[in-house]
Amino acid sequence: MAQQETDQRIDSGTSVAEPGDGFVVDTEDAEARELAYRERGTSRPITVVGNPVLHKECQDVTEFGDELAALIDDMFASQHTAEGVGLAANQIGVDRKVFIYDCPDDDGVRHVGVVCNPVLEELPPAERVLDDSNEGCLSVPTAYAALARPDYAVVRGQDAQGNPIRVKGTGYFARCLQHETDHLYGYLYIDRLSKRDRKDALRQMAENTPRYEVVPNA
Ligand SMILES: [Zn+2]
């Protein structure tokens, strides 16, 4: 996912998740962990809307070995180059259900992590509060559009070693978890917009030049 249009201050350190609540702790050493991933990886160009790999469900991750670890390193390197806050494997052309994130939440706390085979948990209707902030995507370069989504999200899946994990997010990070999970099922955020807003997003993309390398569509 692309950065928010407005600048957001990022604190470091304080953890929202309390130990033992069943959620992965993804706030500790966020800066050092992100740096370690991307220093091992190689940045790759980003696929854009129209590339078939973005418009179908990706395959499940079944092998949690060196190949997956190398893919994750490349994803962090690519996300950094493109200045994103989240990236799905199909955004660098790889047909695997894995996404990464480096994203601030409602309190400005930075979250860094990896989710394989993600599934969004259904929220009870009473807990659904919609937030209609702007959203952007590295695969729809330079475009932004307002999109209503729940302001809290829980994703379950597996870490890079195959251990079961649950990740929870608020604010922009909640949006990120939903956006990246959508990618791995073949949906872009513009697929959730009205016809008119989708057209406007594609117009913004056509009129501007991305600040990072993209994979040309055939
Ligand atoms: Zn995206």
C-alpha cells in the first residue's frame, strides 16, 4: 500500500499488543528488523493494474524455507524503494500468498511483519466502525481515492517459518492489513470503488509518472 498523503509522525518502541493476548508482537525492534530484511534483499520493479498476476487469487505458501525467506527479503527491499507501507508478493510478480508491511497505526506506532496465507477475521457488526480515509496502492501509482473500510482489522495466517499467527491493526494499519489481504485474492482497492472513482484513479495514474520502476504491461 502507498503511504498516506499526509505526513504522519512515527514513534518507535511502545507495543500495543500485550504479551499473551495471542497477537504477534510486530512493534519491537521495527526499524532494525526492516533494515535487516531489505539489506539482504534486491529491489524489484512493481507490477501495475492490468498485469494478470494482480487479478487472480495467488497460490498458498506451502514451503517455509530459504526460497520464501529470500522472497520476503526482496519484498522489503522493493517496498522501501517504492516508499510503500505494505506489499503483496504478486506486486513483484510472484504468485504466492504472502504480504509484508511497515506501517504506522492509529497511535503512530510502527508495525513491521510478514503474513503468509492471510485470512481476515469477520468483525461483529457492532464493532465495525468505518473510516473513509484516502487509500493508495503501489500498483496504481500516484493515484489516491477515499474508500470506507473498518478502522480495526484482525488477520490470521502464518509467519515465515509456518507458525500460526494473528495480527491486529487500527487506523491506517487496519486499512493496510485489509488492502494487502485483498491483493492476494486478486483484488485492488480500486475494485472496491464506484465506477466513477475508479475511473478517476486510473486517470490520475495515466497523468503522472511513478517515482519507482514498474513492470510494463504487455
Ligand atoms: Zn496495493
